[in-house]
Amino acid sequence: MVLVRMCVPALLSALTVPAHAQDLTPGTWSGDLKLTAGGQFKVEFTVRGSGDQTQATMNAVDGPASPVTDLQLSGGDIAFRWVSFACSLTRVDDSELRGNCETEDGSTGLLSLTAPESHAMAPDVLVTSDLVETRASDMYEALQRLRPYWIRPRGQGRLGYSTLVKVYIDRQVAGDASVLRSINPVEVEEVLFYSPSEATMRFGTNNEGGAILLTMRRGRP
């Protein structure tokens, strides 16, 4: 029971984090910490600002505060130290982070965070100017630099369903992320990403890897 009390999260002091933090949705993420040894806690993770000015705070609902250190963000993924835990979370889709927390003595827990409700159903968007600034030779390379989590497989899906992201061009299915290698960024007006749940609602089943929707610049210089 001493371990359970020690691991109740946590108030993150304001921290400046790398520019990759702009991939993390601002607002308050809600979540759960489930300890393998037993016990579950509600947590809140609040993100403010963007880019190099991003700040984050975290607290356990109805729990005591303690600092978080060594916060690192990369492409939307997060790693940090928290009380006796070292935590590493991976982006499942645009609205969820999930991963493990572990202590030096081997005690573990599962931590999951869900994006603010106001963002949960809103697609992430890039426009022509964003893409051109990367100086990438194709759309796959541009997204690797701007939103690498968009083109990652999403883990294990249901039997018979692919976890690869599906690409739609002007709302017509074009294939998986590999088709992006044949598209010049300057030809694209807008790119939207939908999480697996939102992609399934909009485009039907077998979108468990999420969806990337490209709108092309028809008839424009």
C-alpha cells in the first residue's frame, strides 16, 4: 500500500519542451494509471502553448502533487520520469496516448491518456505552405518530417483488417502510405488526418490504421 500512495500522480511543473511538442494537442488530456500490483488512478495531463513554448502540467485527480522530470516529446510520443516511475507513451492515434510506467524495482503500470473532447473528433490539418516549407521531394517525406505518427502502423487490429493508414485522394481511396511517395507536395492543397475511430465513421470498415485525406490543387499554378 505504501507503493500505491507513492505512485499517485503528480503535478508537472511548467516545462519548456522541444518543438516536436507541437504535435501534442493543447488542452487537458484525461486518463488512467492501472498498477499491475492492483489499484487504478484517474489522471489529468494539461498541455499549453506550442512549439518551443509548450508547457505541460499533470495531476492525479484527488491525489497529492509531485514533480515530473526529464520530459521528452518526439513526433507526439512522450517519455518522462514521475515519482519512482519511468514512463513512455506512444501515440495510438490522434486522440490517444498509451504506454508503460516502470519503477527500478520492477513494479509496473499501464498509463493511457485521451485528448481533450473538443479535439477528439477534429482532424489534424496541414496546408500547402506547411508542406512546401519542408522542401521534401514527395508527400511521404513531408509527413515524415511534419507528422510521422500519421504514417505509422497502429498496432494489432481485428482479424482480417489492416492497421496501415489508408490514403484518400479527393475522397477516393488510393492505397496505403506508400502512394504518398509519388505525390509532389506542391500539388496538394490540404491534408487531413483522421484517427481510426473517426476514419471508420467517415469511410467505413477496414480503416483501423486511420486515414489521410489529400485535397489536390486542381487547375492552380
